[in-house]
Amino acid sequence: MPGLLNIGVIGLGVMGQRMLARLAAHARLRPLMVWDADPQVLAQTVARHPHLRPATSADALIRSSELRGIYIATPPQAHIPLTEAALDAGLAVLCEKPLSTDTDAARACIARIERERRRAAVNFSLAASAGLSVLQQTFGIASRRPLGALRSVELELSFAAWPRPWQADAGAWLSGRLEGGFTREVISHFIFVLQRVLGPAHLLRSTVRYPVDGLGAETALDAELLAAGVPVRLRASVGGVPGAPADHNRMLWRASEGEIELSEWFGRIVQRDGTQERVLGSPEQHHVSGTVDLLLHWMAMIEGHSHSLPGFAEALAVQQTIEALLAGADKE
């Protein structure tokens, strides 16, 4: 039977805690060492998970000879330096997005990964989703187009507040204009899906609304893009939509002979073909299968096998589209 794959976790905020929960009962991926810049958070995490060993620093964790890989869940500014250190140590890296605040450093890291054939991926949560598989089968390059030619894609998101209440402990960076905002944190997942299915998206127009303080992240975004010749419309805002959940997202792919609607993080998938409507699976099934598939692909990456997790180059392509959206010519 294959042996355990020991993992180190750097960053114990919301995403770090979620990953620890996902790994809690896994047969092979075993979180062994953890570190966070906040000593109190580190102590609380180890108290909740007595099998974990606290590292004295991120560098000490990375230099441990017992690890096969690390998961990086820090603010974006540290992603590339930590990745470079992990590559120096021969570790496989799973990193949170956005990839970096330094595009040149990200490109240099990508070049190294490709040159040295290192193992590194970025955690876009929809990469292992059933919804992405459905879209690839229906609209991807190799698809037989069961719903005909794709005509348009629409994406709408709304948030009752930003950061969301469960992100309150994530730090000020999440609400700031430099590293945070819902476009980088949430819309990036859907841009990843769009570009995985159709290829590069090109910005046509973007209107961004920011707080008057000059420091806060965006509060609204309205944009148009083009991907593989298909028009894409994107609308997002903080403040909520009457009748919608506090954290709402919906992606609609319209084709000549039907459409696919994916909502609430692809938990609900509806296919319409003529007068027929089919709900594909259930939110519970999609959640379980997505988690299982993510961990399977993570194991495959660590062991040097083929996997479908987004690489750093794909993540940077997503980030470049995101930054283009935020740098739109029209600002309010």
C-alpha cells in the first residue's frame, strides 16, 4: 500500500484551517507541520489538532526532511518567496491564489518550474468541480457541441459585505486595494473556469467602483470580455441583491440549442435543452466529489504523476485577466 505523504501548512487563516479540515481523515495526505506569523493562531491550531507539530518559522518548516509537499495559504505577497524556498528544498507546492503581487517574480518562478520540471500548482477551488467537467464536455475544444454553438457567457456575483463575515480574521489585506478585493479572491475562480474551457479572455471594457478613501478594494465591477470569439458579460457588487443569498454567484453559458446554468459555487448545475430542464447531481454530491478529486490530483502532483490542477503559468494568466479588469479605463 502506498505510504503517507507528509504535508506542511504555512498560513493558518481561513483557507489554512479549511485545508486542515479537508485533510483530517485522509488516508495518505497527512498534515504534519504548521506555521503562522501569529503565535496565538499557531498555538490555537496545534491545541485543536494535537498531532500537528508547530514550526519555529516558515523556513524551518520548509527545511524539514520529513515533508513531501507544502500548502501555502498566506497573503499573496509571500507566495513566490515561499514557493522558491520550497522548490530549493525539493518540495511539491500547492499555493493559494492570487499567485503574486510581483509579476516579474512570478514569471521568473514559472520559468524555473518549467526549466527544472518542478511540481507546483495553484488551488482554484473549481478546478476539481463537476461543473467544470460539464462545461468542458459541452463547450471545450474537443467537445461535440451537444447544445450547439456557444453564444454568450454571463457571470453575476453579489456580496452582502466585503470581506465576508467568515473572513473577518483574514487580515486587513483582504479589504485593501493592493492585494485584496472580491475580484482577485472570488471572480478569479470563474475566470479560471472561463479560460480553462475557452482559452484566453480579452478585456473589451471594465467599469470599477472604489471607495472614496483611496485605500479600500472595489465595491462594484461591470465588464465585457471576449473569449474564443464568445462575448462574456460580468457584473459584481457589494451590498447584496434582494432575494439572493448573502454570497451569491451565477454563471450562465448560452448556446444555440440550450444553456447551462451553474450557481452557488457550481453546487447547482442546471442544463436546459429546448423545453427540458435537468438538474445535474446535488450540491452535496458535488461538494464531496470536488473535495475527493482535489486531494487525488494533489497526491498525483506530489508523486510526479499527471494531474489537472492549475499550474503557476495558468494561474498567472488568470491573474493578468483579473488585473486588467481592475485597471479598466472607466473608474467610479
